Amino acid sequence: MDPLGAEEEELSDEQKIALAKWFLLKSPPGEIQYVAKDLQGVLLNDNIYQAAAQAAFPVYNKEQMLSVEMSDGSGQVIVCEDGEIDANHFIDLRTAQVATIDHIEQVCTGVRPAADSELPSAYVEEYRAAIDTEVVRYIEEAFPRGHCSVFATNGKDSDENGGFELTVVISSAKFSPKNFCNGRWRSIWKVQLHGDLQTVDLQGNIKISAHYFEEGNVQLDTAYDCKDSSIFQGPAETASAVVGIIQHHESEYLAYLEDCYSKLSDNTFKELRRKLPVTRTLFFWGNAHQMSMNRELAREISSK
Amino acid sequence: MEAALGLMRRMPPSLSRTALSSLLLLLPDHSSELLSLVDQPLEVLWDEGCGKQFLLCDYNRDGDSHRSPWSNTYHPPLEDGVLPPAHLRDLEVEANEIFALYRDQYYEGGISSVYLWETDSPEGFAACFLIKKDGSRTGEGRRGLLEQGLWDAIHVIEVEKANDETTAHYCLTSTVMLSMKSATGFQGSFDLSGSITRQMEADLSLSEGHLSNMGRMIEDMESKLRNGLDQVYFGKTREMVFTLREPLDTLTATSATGQSIQHEVINDIVRSRT
């Protein structure tokens, strides 16, 4: 008997690795190490586990936009696609350093100064640094646990005549396993600066995950996309306009979430189950008793 | 086994079916144990003879067939499938009738099934009350608020008669699994999913019969689970969102911004006095 189609056939190692990878990648924020431990207990095969971990951790870390303390204590580096030099190296433009990341341990094992070829042109850097300063100010205000980074993701060698793209990433996590809750906020803002057209276009993506698991398992997952634009000006003015737009959209989104939550109890949840019947009184179980009495009575009468 | 259950506690509840089937593939020797320990969303079959749907679980299964509570027959047909003894079948018929009324009052739709079977304890029996509701706007959601909305409730009650013959001991284990995807005009998604399990025991007088006793316990438990999910579990995820990102416009005395402003104000006052 096999309701889920799990055949008795022995799985190939590749299949086991694929399944193990799936579990690791579905780990809630801050929980991949716990999942890894349980997974090792299920697999009981270190080769398979190692293969899955090698493949899954880098993807998970980048997807989660893990923020890691740099080994020289100069700040945090955000592990994400936009800052990826190669599989284990991630750039931090604020300190002009490249950090070496041990994905499985989730730590930074070393830093080196970034090569000139890895850094943006002086012109692009002026805008990047200005936006970075503004985002840091915003983070300090709005994300008590947040970290941010600004990357030059396109046309980093541009001068006044060309357009370029900067990417603002914000990553804020709270891990509180003792209180059975973990969560992460991630936002990515692609900022296209068109010096020739005198315009700035923004494209934002915000994701929030939260997990509460005291005697249960409840998870929140949200995603949101938005667009906006502004005028291309000098670095300081552009930076303040760009971060103003980011702040505005993120605040609006938060207000929207508050609205979702406030409607949850009395509206949305009702679609599944009401708090009380329409009559606003508990179900009348006396009917059940009455019903069985009648049935017994009927049986007695018919048997006489 | 412990590790497998640990994984199930961390995987997104909306993906519990995939997680469980993956574990079954990785641990083929533990499949029956896994299936009995891990609850999963209920599946539905159609009882053609009665024109009604019924829910599947381990308690109405024999081989690859499941017994319908409406016709007491197996689907697909099974010649010598296990049937409850006559006195339990009578109670099962009543339970299905009354529980359908209960379900309709609280769920405004949905599917319910009740199954009864004998246990080892003398005069004892066990019952399983199941409810499934699709509250999405394409399903039975009356308000059109959910893109996807699934609720599965599984209540298993073990009943033992006490020595004095006038009371019985009831032990109820309930699990609720739900998954909600809000239908929003906003370009985004808002998904909440979860599963919780609780137990409740009671010694109750038999003056009103087993069915009323079991029904009241289930009603009480379902209300507790619903409120717990709503107030505590969803509340905790909301709290997390607003801890990660502070609502800048509404300053509160405890928020980081609120606190720093408080400090500034206090410093100003102190400075103005000196």
C-alpha cells in the first residue's frame, strides 16, 4: 500500500541529493543549520549530505541575502547575486573590499582590497556613495536590525555620457529561536540612472518571511513589486530623491500589510471558518441527543 | 524519525504534502510510521450512489480503498472490506448527519465525514471527525477575499466507558492545517499557512449521549484552535514584520525611533534646566 506513490525502489544518489537540496532551500529564515542537522539524521550518509549542502547553501545564502560580519571587523557584507564576484567572493563597495565567504558555516573567512577593475568609475562611484549614505541614514531609522549595500550592477565604467544601474539591497533579520520565531525582510531596488535622458527609473521588489513555531508551524510569506521614477540630478539630490522614493514605497507597503492583518480576523479568516455560526450562538448539540432518542424510539416501536 | 518530524516542523505548511512524500522516498522503511504521525491535507472522493463527497484518512482505508460514511461501501469496491459493527455504524450515521449541520453553520460549505471504529478497551471506541473547506473565491469563499484558501481539520477521539457506567472518558487530538493566499488588488502576495495540533481530555456524563459530548468538545477545540491561530500565531508573524521594519509614521513609545526621540527630548529638557 502506498498512497503517495513512494515505490520501494531504492533511490539513486542523485535523487537523494536532489530531495535533500529541496529541504535545505525551503528552510525558513535563519533555520538552514537546524534543517541541515535534521537532514543529516534522516540521510545517515555524509557524502550525500555534503553534496546537497555544497549545492544548496550558496543558493540559500544569496536568496536570503545573508548579511555577514567581515573578518576584519570593518562592517557587514551582504551575500547576494548583485555583489557576487564568484561563487565564494562578494564585494562590499562601502569599504572597497572583497570578502571570502564560507557558505556552509555562513561566515566571512577573509577580505582583500577590491581590484580597480572590480570598482566603478569615479563618476559612478560619486552617485553610488551618495545613495549609500542616504540608505544608511534610512536604515538606521527604519530597520533596527537592518543592513544595506549599494552595488554598481550595470555600466559601472560609465562617465557623464552614459547611463548606469545601481542596485540598493536591504536585508533585515531577526532570529529568536528561544521565542520560536524567525523572520527576514529583503528589498532589492534596481535604480537606472539615465544621464542622457535626465531620468531615474526605480524598480523595487520586497519580500518578507516570518516563521512562528511554538507548538505549531505558521509561516508568512509576502512579495511585492513596484515601479517609480524621478529626475536625474547631481549625486546628492539624486540620492535624496531615490531614497525618498524607496522609503515612501516601503512605508506604503507596510501600511498595506497592516491593513491585511486588520481584516484577517473578521473577514479573511471567515472564508475558512466563522468564529460563531450566523446565529451567533453555539451549535445546539441537544439535537444530536434528540435525534438518537427518536431513532431508538422508532426502532423500539417497530420491533414491538 | 525524530529528525524527520523535526524537518516537518520547519518546512512551509503549504508544502507539507511535497515534504512528506520526499521523506517517504528517503525513509521507505518508516513509511507507515511517518504516515501515522504526520497529518496531511485531506483528500476527497465521490460516492456516486449517494451523490455526495467524502473525506479520506487512514481510519476509513482498507488496502487501496476507502469507505464512504454515506453508503458504508468501499471506493473502489472491495469485497470484504472492514465495516464497523452495527451499533457503531448507527452512531456513525447519526454523527455524520449532525456533524454536517454543525459544519454548515460554522463553515458555510465544506465537506465533512465521521468514521467510527472499535478499540481494545471494553465498550470503548474511537471516532474521527474530518472537515475540509475550500474558501477561495473559485471555491466556497463567500466574500471573494482569497485567491487560495484551504482548511483541513482532523479530530480523533478515543472513548472509554468509566466503571460507574454513567460517565465516559474522552481523549481528543485535533489538528488544523490551513493555507491562505489573499486576493489583492496590490501587485503582490500575502500568504499565511500553518498547522497546529492540540489535545484535550474530559470525563463527561452520558446523560446526553456520546454524540453531544464529542460534538461539544470538538466545537470548543475548533474555536480554541481558530482563535489561537488568529490571535497568537498570526499575531506573532505580524509582530515580526513590524520588528523588522518600523512603521516610521506611527511613532510609539517602545519603537527604536520613539525611544531615540524620547531620549532627545529628555536631553533637551535636562540641558534647558542646567
